Amino acid sequence: MLLRIAKREFVERLRDGRLHWAVGLVLVLLMTALFVGYSHQSEARAEQQVAQASEYRDWLRQDRRHPHDAAHQGMHAFKPGAAMAIVDPGINPYIGSTIWLQAHRQSEVKFNPAQDATGLQRFGNLSVGWILQVLGPLLVIVLGFNAFAGEREQGILRQTLSLGISPVRLLLGKAAALLACVGVLLIPAALAAAFAVTLGAGEGERMDALLRLSAWAAGYVLYLGIFVFLVLGVSAASSTSRMAITLLLALWIGQTVMAPRMLSEASRALSPTPTRLQFNQALNADLKATSDRMWQQTFGTTERWGKDVPLSKWGVALQMDDQSSYPVYDRHFGRLWDTWEGQQRLQEWSGLAFPILAMRAYSMGMAGTDFAHHRTFSTAAEAYRRRIQDLMSADLVKNADTGGERHFSYQASPDLWASVPPFSYRAPSASWALGHQARSLLVLLAGLSLSALFATFTTSRQRAL
Amino acid sequence: MRQEFKLLSAERSLWAVGLMFLLLIGYAVANGLAQTATRDRAQAAVWEADQSTRAAQRARLEAIRAGLATPLPFDNPADPSGMAGNYGGHHAVLPSAALGPVALGQSDLFPSQFRVTNQSRVGFMNPSDIENPWHLLSGHFDLAFVLVYLMPLLIFAVSYNLLSAERESGTLRLLLSQPLRLRTLLAGKLSVRAVVLLGPAVLLPVGVLLLARQAGLTGTGTAAGTTTMWWAFLVAAYALFWFALVVAVNAFGASSATNAMVLVIAWVLLVLVAPVLLNLAVTQVVPTPSRTELATRTRVLTAEAMKRHADLLATDYEHVGRGAALLPQDGKINISARALGNYAIQRELDDALRPQLERFDRQQQHQQELLGRVGMLSPAAVAFEGMTALAGTGARRHARFVAQTVDFHKTWKGFFYPLIDNRTALVPQDFDRVPAFSWQEEPPALVHRAAAIAVFQLLMPSLLLFGLAAWRLRRLCVS
């Protein structure tokens, strides 16, 4: 029976011109987004791979030189583009992908693409994720707002119910049909995305990318499922289809257009991010205090380079300063990043009321383009920087100038450069990403249950008479 | 018209929409003011930190000259190579414009402060403010957002059934049997609704801004009054476009339900989809040069320069054990070889990278120019760009800030380079002559001309739509 209801509803939608137009339009947008995403992605990845390889090649080819000069010149670490960035670039357009690994200081990513963007950047980027998050629910609304209300207006609903069909069964049939309609659109898009992601993924990451894509797609089924039940529920509760569509559009605008901005403002107000000046002042003060304490402990003075601390101690002092600064950086950057993650957590929880927020977090999390992934890259790059510094300083300690005159003229041999391994960063696995997205997934599941309950409640109140 | 107003005021929906609009605008204006105030405070703190550092350095220089303090290699205000670099760097800050709170625009994407030193600008002209990328993705809830995104929907809510409702209830036939032209009827209906919506949209923000300016909460700027007037024109022109669309859709004589559907689809296409596609098209046609390539090039050029000055870098500190080497003598100072090496490296890097960095600026300018030409395809894009330009948070004003920072950088180097080359020691009086950044605001005529173009770009499609409506209305079957 359920199947028969679903089939009938589906055929009816197919006959309706609305489906053709709406689905056609969204499909064109989806394919454009996929094509653009793929071409951007492949270009950026090729460029980053070449650049990363040339960084290390040039590092190895350095002549004999002072190790600290080599460390000062440093290297760049380029964040490899996630294979799934094709479908959801996440925060990538708003955060850089290049870190300069220099001596003394932990760097942040530079070259934020938004800094080169046009004035229209504020309207968003075209991506499969954006289309599904923003236009997906609208599509469900357009296709389903009169599922109950329209039939009631025409008198069909009363006839159907008088046949003795349970309203809940009717609801499930309609929900299945609506999902199938959306599926007409999503299945080709998902296949195209799977093809593009497989094509774009590098050797050895295809399996992971496809796992991520499946989990990602499942998330969207949940998300659109929430709207399927919400639309049917509202349609059943509304006396006219006009009222249903008005209410649904208002809900859609509230959640897709207004909620992300309002909650960003709210979370910013609740746990504020420090300004650049505050962050730098606190960090610098902490670094100086730590360094002075270490100098006092080790050399009995804080005066840099004098009778007590000759330049032959340069390597020792450098090593000591570097190593004592690592926990300071960890503390300050850790606190900042924790603040950001806290701000995001608040928005994910508010996904209970506005599913788009949980979906956005889940989508970019599974695509590997969220802040959690970015943080693992930043941490890996910083660990690599520390490794370079430690190797260079250790060499300076070993080859300390005891003559006292020729400290900076010391030149290390290229063997030292070769002792630094190449930078390799692998993004965390699909299961790590899923574990990190447990919260948003839970919120989406809760949202689906709530909207299903709501729809069951309103449809069960339908009477034949 | 009076009759129409009576009818409307009896309808609860108009009041509900008006109240909602008022609340949204109130929240957006309050948020804009709060965000702008936060940014102003942060910038004031940057300026104060610069001033106090400079004052402390001057006091230290006086103490050194009086023999009361000993200079340290990395804390020596007499050394021009240190003062030109990280030790004495100074900020260039872009202040908020008078209308800043009405559109936060790209103020969070574009940096509004740069710490200028003698290094190449590739080193310091990077995003300077710390912000959660998630928030950058979401955008702000400011007045420009409410007007560009939400005002059209509220216009639809009060007028989607402008004519269709009268026809559906049969009153249109009655009305037109009176000596009343359809055009007059429509004009009356439209003006009542426009007054109800534009009243809060224009008067409330202007009033709040005036109060805030009186209280000294926002910047004043030149010609703030005229700029505000242009902003009101822009909002009115944008609203007019949507009213024109409503009239044109109504003129086709479809049912109220169809009208509402067509209008919502138009909104989705013009406000949500078109700007995103335009942005994409512009960046495809005029692509930004590669930042990855810039990073690689910077590293290679630095390595080459370091190699050229390897001898300077290989010289040991001369001051170790001889503190007097750091003291100025007869107006001259002994700059350490490594500091001179770094100075030469940065100077060469700066010259070598300039053409590449200028390419970024040029490309961005081309993108913005192209956008100015094709932006017309989406009235929302025109309105948003126009509002951010008037609020001083758009791309044009930021490009001006970048250009002025580049000039300031030039002046900065012009001041310090001869001092370093001649090993001239700085004296306390020199501190008054160290170049300071002072922002030169955009000429009001430029801002107003751009606003006039935006208003024109909005009026053109509105007139077309009204023309279309007039043509259809003549054939409209009343019964």
C-alpha cells in the first residue's frame, strides 16, 4: 500500500511542470558548480604539489652556509587541497593555505583568497554544498507544500481518508515520493560528484575520498529528510496551501538567510575573539618573560651576548629559547583555536532549530575543508618547523665557535640539509572526520526525528469528515 | 490614496510586516554600530600602542645620550636600521567612514591595518585582523543585508496581490467603473506601501546615525550629509526596482498565488543566484595571479639576496664585550654587519617583487571594473556594491588604502634609507620627522558619482519593468 501511495504521488509530481523546471534549474547549477569546483581543484593541487616539491629540492641544493641563515630563509608548507573540496570548499576561500616556516616564530597561514576577491564575495561561493544547503530545502518546499493542503482544497484528501487509509501511512507514502523526486535530482548529481572526486583525488586517497563522499551524501539525505517531513507536517496543519507556502517560505528564509548571520553575531558576542593587537601583545609578553626566565636560570643574566654569555653559547641559547617558546605558542594559539571551535560548537547545537548550521558543519567536516582539518595541517606544519629549528640549533651547538670571533662564518655542509626529511602531511581519515562530526550528525538525526514526529502529529489529526 | 491607506491600516498584515521590518532594521543598525565601534576601538588601541612605543623609544634614546642607559643590539633607538624595521615599525590604519555602520561590507575580509617597516610589502600586507573563518563565511547581519536580502521579500508580502486581490474579490471592476484610471489607482497603492516600507528603512538609520554622530560614536567625515542623501536615493531606487517588478508581475493578470510564486523565484534568482554566478564569471574571466607562485618566488629571491650578502651575514657581532660599539659617536652609528645584510636583502627583495605585487593590484582593479559593467545583471549586486561603497567598506576604498600604504612605505624607506646608508645616528628630534601615515579620504565627488551610477543602474530596469507593466495593463482584462 505504502509503495502504491508513493508511486501515485511520484507520478503526479512528474506530470507537474514544477518538477521539471525546478529540478532542471538546480541541476544546471549543480553541474556548473561541480565543473568549476573540479577545474579549480585540479589547478590548485597541481600547483601546490609542484611548489612543495620545489621548496624541498631547493632546500637540499643549498650550498654550504650558516644553519641559522638556512632556518631564517625557511620553507613554505602548502596545504594540500582536499579531494572533496570539489563539492564543498568550506572555509578554504576565507583562510590561506600557505604557511611560512621561519626561525623563531610560529607563523599563521597567509594569502587568504578572500583578500583577492571581488566585492561580491559576500554573496557566497557557488558550490554543490551551497546549492544543496540553500536551494535544496526550497526545492522540497516548492514540490511538497500542497501535498496535504492542496488535496484538502480539492476534496481528494477526504476521499482518500474515507477509504480507510491510515493518515500515517499516507504521510510515509508522500514522504517517500517527495524524497524520490529530490532523488531524481540528487542521484545524477551524486554520481557526477563521485566521478569528479575519484578523478580529482590523488593516488591512495581515492578510497578515503569515496567513503567521505558517501557519508557526506548521507548527511544531505538526513538534511533534506528534515525538510520533507517539515513541509508535509506544515502542509497537513495548514488550512490552505497558500498559508502553507507562506509559512514554509518564512521558515526557509529564517533558517537559510538569516540564521547563519544572526548566530555568528551571537557566538562572537558570547565568546569574543581577541584583536590582533591583544593577541600579539599577550604572546610577545609571554615569550619575553619565558626567555628571560630561561636566561636567568641558565646563564645567570638576561643580557644577550656579553662577558657572561659569549657568542660560543649562541647555539645553546637559541636551542633553549626555541624549546621554551614551543609551549608558549601552543598555549596561545591553542586558546585562540579553542575559542573558534567553541564558537562553532554553539552554532552546531543551534542546528536543532536551524538545520542548515549543523549541515554546514557536517558538510565541510566530511569534505575535509573545515577548521578542524585546517588545525591538523597547521599543527603538522608547526611540528615540522620545530624539527627544522631543532636540527639546525643542534648543529650549531655541536659546532660552537670556541675561538670567539668566527661564529657566524661557520658553514654547515649540505649533509645537514639532507637530515631534514621532506614535509609530508596527510589529511585525517574519513573515520576521524566522522568522529569529529558526531555532534552535528546527532543534531541532524535529532532534527529528523523531531520533524518526523511533528508531521506524524499533524497528519494523524486529519479526519475523513 | 487615503482610502487605500485606510484599507491597508485595517489589515493586520501590513502592521505586522512594518513592525517586523522595523525590528530587523533596529537590530541591524544596532549591530552595525556595535561592530564599527569595536573596530574603531581596536584601531585606536593600535594607534596608542604605536605612540607609546615611539615615546618609550625616544625616552630611551635620551637616556642613552645622557649616559643613563646602555643600548642593546636589538633595542637601540639610535640605530636607523632597527627603527626602520621591526623594532620601530609603524601602522597604517584605515579609519571607519561616516556611514560605516550601515554596511560592514568587506571590512572583515580586507585588512584595515598594516604594520609598515622597510621590509617588502609581501611581508606585511597580509590579513591583519584575527577572525574565525566560519564567521567570515557567514557574513554580518547589517543594514545592507536587511535591505538587499529581506526588503524585497517584505515588499512582496504587502504587494504581491496588488491588483490580483482586487480582481479576485471583484472590487477592481467596481473601482474602474468610477472616474479613476488604472494607473492612478496603482500609483496610489504603490505610494502608500512605499511610504510604509521606506519610512523605517531610511528614516530610522539616518536618525540613529545622526544621534550617534552627535554623541561622537561614529566618524564625521566630509560631506557626510550628501553621502547619506545618496544612500537614501540608492535604497529608494532599489526598492523601486522591486515595486516595479511587483507591478509588472501583477499586470500579467495571473492569480495571487502565481504572482507570489513568480516573485519568490525572481528573488531567488536575482538575489541569491545571480551575484554568486557573477562573482564566479568575473573571477574566471579575470583570474587572480597565483599566490602559491608568489610564495615560491619570494623564497627564491630571498635566497638569492642572502647569497649575495653572505659576507655581511657571516660577520660576528662586534659589540660583544664592547658595549660602546653600540653608542652613537659624532652623529654616526656603527650598524652591525648582519643588520646591514638584512637591510640590503629586504631592499633588493622589495624591488624585485614589486612588478609581481603590482600585477595583483591591477588584476583586482580589472575585476572590479568588469564587475561595474556586468553587475547590472543583478540589482542586488548593484545595491550591495553601492551601499558598501557609500559606507566606505567596499573594494574601491580598500584599494585606495592599499595604494596609500604603498606610498607611505615609499616615504618610510625614503626617510630611513639615506640614514642607514650614511650610518647616521638618530637623535631625539628626528622622532618628530619620522613619517606617519595619515589617511586621505576619498573625494566626496567620486563617491557620489559612483552612487549616481548605481542609482541609474537600478532605475533603468525599473523603468523597463514599468514600461512592460504599462503595455500589459492596457490589455488587462478586468473582468
